[in-house]
Amino acid sequence: MTRYGKGADVVWFECEPTYILHTVNAYEEDDCIIAYAYKQLNPLPSVPAGTSRVKIQNYFLSYHITQPRLTEYRFNLKTGEASERIINGSCAESPGINSAYLGIKNRYSYNALVPEIPFFLHNGIQKFDYQKMRETDRYILPEGKFMQQPVFAPRADSKDEDDGYLIAYVGDKKETEVYIWDAKKVSEGPIARVQLPQWVPFGSHAYWGRGSDIREAQERNQRNKTAP
């Protein structure tokens, strides 16, 4: 719908049926809304007969089975036409971006690569460049280690979109660390690793908040509470 529109202004577009668990970003360009998301090639996997009820969900939560692919969607607000295309063949999901670019055109996303095992896990990072429309860097974790969604933390006074750090929970079934990468040099591996005092379950999400932004928000909320 149009910006600041109402329910009656909603316009529907038809695309190929699928299931999308995570999106990358979306923004306006000319008459179009351009969106990037992970479309599942197999959103309704076949479950073998006799599978116990408690294990059925594993078929729908396993990226190795649902096969998500990075897809570009274009919605023309003037003509009502919609188009879609897969722009990368890697099986990946749980993308992260520099949150300063949410809702505007961004160049990079940091996508969590999927291992060839039937679980809800990631084993590396793919840096994808939307200007070049290709992967430009990647890092694969050591054998037996798995990670969760990479979170982007901008460097203080950064100028470039990718001038910052990627932060993610990394671990196995027994312990969890926090890995930190230089977002410009992902393939060089983590520049720091922090051992956590307890194990963090797979599937946990996180968000980076700059300390100054958090304090400013707290002060603003306090002012709002005391305003007449």
C-alpha cells in the first residue's frame, strides 16, 4: 500500500507459491518495490509414512530439506505486475545487514550458509554484493561448529556500508562462543572469540545496539513519561 496509506489502499501481487522464513531488505526504486528474501524451493516436504509426530516438524525446519534460495522480487506499483528471480544458488538463510540501511537500497548482506545435514543449522557466512549480484566472500566454520544469524555492528564513525563487524553465536552441543569478524575481510576468519559461561540453544536471535543510541532512547522515553 502507499506510504501512510490505509487498509483500503492495499494492493495485492501474485507470485509463485512458496514459504519465506526470513527477508533481507526492501526499498522503493522508481515505480517498484524491490525486495530480497529467501524463497524455499521445497516449502512442503514429503514426510515418510510412520514418522513420529514429534519429528515431523524437523522436515519443515531443516534448511537442507526446504532448500531456501536468495530471491529478488519486484512489485510494480503502477502496472500491478510482479516478477521474481533467484539470484544466487547457494543454500543459505538467516541474513543480516547493516540496520542503518533497512528500508533503503543496500549493497551487502551477510547470509548464513547451510550444511548438508537435515537440521536447523548454519556452518558459515556468505557475503553477497547486490551491486555485483554475486558472492564476494565467505567463511566456513571448523568441522562440528555451527552458527546462528550474523549481526552487523558498525565501526565508530564508519563511512562505508560494510565498515564494521559481524557478530554471531558459534558452538556445538556443549558450549557456545561469540565470534567477531571484520565485515570487509570475512574469509580471513574471526578477529576475536569470546567464550560464554553457558551454552546458547541454536535458533537464538540477537541485535546490535550502540550504547549511545540505547542511552538516547532511554532519555527520550523518560522525557515522554514526564511530559505534561
